[in-house]
Amino acid sequence: MGFTTPCFIRKSTYKLRKKLEELGYRLFGAELNEDLCIFTEPEYGLYSVEFFSNIPHPDETDSVDCGTNEELFLAIAALRDDTNENQWFICDVNHWDRSDNGEATVYAEIGEWIFCKSNDDDCARDNHYHKATVEELIEHFKEKEE
């Protein structure tokens, strides 16, 4: 259990590698040239920095090609089946969210996106939200392509 979706991005920066490590990935190999791609291997919780020609071709695997879109890459790399932390959720039901004292605080509408920062956030509360799928993430972040 853990990370679920292999993906790669056609760039390699210190910032991206640092964010992957914050998500829980470990670097496999030692090549850190910024002209390379970052490829995640969720089964083992690893990422590698490779020449594009060395990574499995997306047509031959279930790996998602994120182009150069950092937000899309990090959103897909964060997908896990053992936590909601660092993942995107989409509202399924119009409703008022309530604070701990029971007061209505924020009105959430169907289709609204929220980011679950930690497991302390109840992002899937009351079945009002669902975890964004790979397809939904691609659609949401495609407009933010660099």
C-alpha cells in the first residue's frame, strides 16, 4: 500500500526533487542533471532522474506523461491509497462546512476543489467529497501547462 500512480515530468529541478522527498519518495540512483526527466516508481516509493530515452515509454506502461506541468506531476505523484494527505478532493454535494463548535463557516459547491494538507483535515468527511482521479487531475491542471 502507498503510492499508486507512476508518472514522469520532462524536467528535473531541485525544487521538484525536494517536494517528492516531502511526499515520501526516495531517490534511486544519483544522476541529478537538470536536463533530465524525473520518473516515479510508486510500487517502491522511489523516484529516479533519467534521460527520457531510459524511462519506460508511456504507451508500454501505465505511467502518466505530465509534460513540463509541475502541478500536475506533483498531484499525480502524491496519489496514495493509505492516506488522504497532500491530495486533491472534489466536492460532490452542496453543503455548509462546520467548525469544531458546530457553526456553519463555509459554503462548498459541487465541483469545488480542496487540497488535503494533512490527515488531520477530514477531506472525505460525510461523503461530501471524493479524491480526484488521475483523469480529473489531468483535466484540472491541463490549463496550467507551462
